[in-house]
Amino acid sequence: MNLPRRILTGVITASALLAAAAVQAQGYPNRPIALVVPFAAGGPTDVVARMLAVPLGKSLGTTVVVENTLGAGGTIAANRVARATPDGYTIFIHHMGMATAPALYRKLPFDPLKDFEYIGQVVDVPMTLLARKDFPPNNLKELITYLRANREKVMLANAGLGAVSHLCGMLFQSTIGVDLTTVPYKGTGPAMTDLIGGQVDVLCDQTTQTVPIIKDNRVKVYGVTTTKRLAGLPNIPTLDEQGMKGFEVKVWHGLYAPKNTPKDALDKLNKALRDALNDPVIRQRMAELSSDIPPMDKITPEGLRTHLEAEIAKWGPVIRKAGVYAD
Ligand code: ASP
């Protein structure tokens, strides 16, 4: 077939570009990838990250190295990733703190909707309201009475403003009308250590950390923050059924990369995320930790971005009404 020269040239150029892209795509990844976790090792977010790092790496054909960057309720890590080189070798797991930060931090150094690329949603994790083992109240009703009578003495632990333990604690306090002394940590990993050790009194934390601790009977449990009981913790009532109608905090997580990360890298990262969340070992472990993996067709960049936008719109008014600011 004799094609006119100009068409032939166009075909050759397009093929060359496609080949270059394919080579670039084949080239990625060719070294380890950093998975940034915004809270201390051992905490609920870190547990999810370290669980996923292996199957993510398997799917990508490289090593995924978890790096904990701490502080300011996850915003220091988010800012680090927002400014990282957009080459596909820095990715970021964060929870709904990505949506609450714009209302909590009036001078946020990054924009969750402008400074990131979106890989996909990861897992939804319920929370549990806990106390140290020897805390006097034995049920939610007794806890509320006790907190109202001892508000100056009780210490509520959390992982800093922007953490979900802070959000859960804030909603719980405003619901029962008390204002407790809060003790901030750089993650609920260290906070849990002090709760078990008796140095602090109360903590609201995610089941990806708390399920094994509850099953080992190392803390006191007053309820779960879902509207239905958890299959993995069937004997623990919800806060809702104990009278705190509509009290619900379920912690969604997203996987992100810096803005302008190349599309071929993002496509490979999204596939790796879906491969990891389809892994039967991961699905079994997440179920044991009472955590829900979203349907596969929801684990998309558009799905995460749309969800983040909606969550920013939802939590902004709640936080502003509570009058809580980090700066
Ligand atoms: N998810 C945080 C952590 O892993 C805790 C929090 O946000 O409350 O430490």
C-alpha cells in the first residue's frame, strides 16, 4: 500500500511516541517506592500500609517501603508528599483526615484537591470507644455519668488535630456536653501503649489496631462507632443502640501521589492497589479487623477524588460548628 509521504511520516512519529511511552511504562517502576504513612508505626494506619506494602510490591515488581512521617494529625506527611518529585516513587496513604484538615487548619500548606493525584480508595475502618482496663465505668451510661462528674480529672488520648481519634473524641464530647483534658500523640500506636499502661484514661481508635487488643482483653470497651454491630465484635454494642442516636464514624482511606505523577505510573499504581485488595489473604485479614474493602469498581482515581470532595463539603460545617481549629 503506497501511503502519501506526509501520512507515512505521521504514522512513524505516532508509533515512535507510543514506543517511547511503552518503554517509559516498561521502565516504571525500576527502584523501590516509598509509601508514606502520616502516623506512628504500629498504629491503625500503619497496620493497613504494612499489610498492603507486600502485595503492592508484588504487583508492581518492586519493593514498597513504608516511611512514617509524623505530626500535626497527618498534615506534615501530606505536605511532604505534595512537594515530592512526581515520578511515581512517592505514594501516600491517608484517611479522612485529608478531608477534615482544610477546616481544622486555616493555614494548611497544601490543597487536598490541587496538590495530589488520586490512585483509589483503600478500606473503611470503624472505631471503638475504649478506656484503660481499670477505669471505673463499666458501660456507656456509667461512662457518661462518670465523665460529667470528673471532667477535670479524665485524660482523653488522641493522635492530634486532624486525626480521627481527635474527631471521634470531639464528637463524643460535644454529644455528652463535656470538655476533657486531651493528650495528643503522634499516632494512636503510642496512645494505645499508654492506655494499656494506664497513663491515659480514654481513647477512640480504629479497629485495625483495636480488634486484637480487645480480644486480648487488655482494655475496657464501651461501644463501636457504626450503626450496626461488627461481625468481628458481635458482643460489643454500638454507641447508637445505647442511646447516642446517629453517632457514626467510619474511617475511609485513600492512596495518593504528588500532582503530575505520570499517567502510566498512576495506571500501574491503581492496578497494583486493586490487585492487593483482591488478594484473598488481605481480604481475610481486613475482615478479621472488621474493615470493609470497597467494591473493585469503586477503586478508581475519579472515585477517590469525588469522595474526597464530598467529604470536605460534609465535614467542614461540622468542624466549624464545633469551633475547633488547629492553628
Ligand atoms: N490513624 C491514626 C494512626 O494510625 C490515628 C488517628 O487518626 O486517630 O495513628
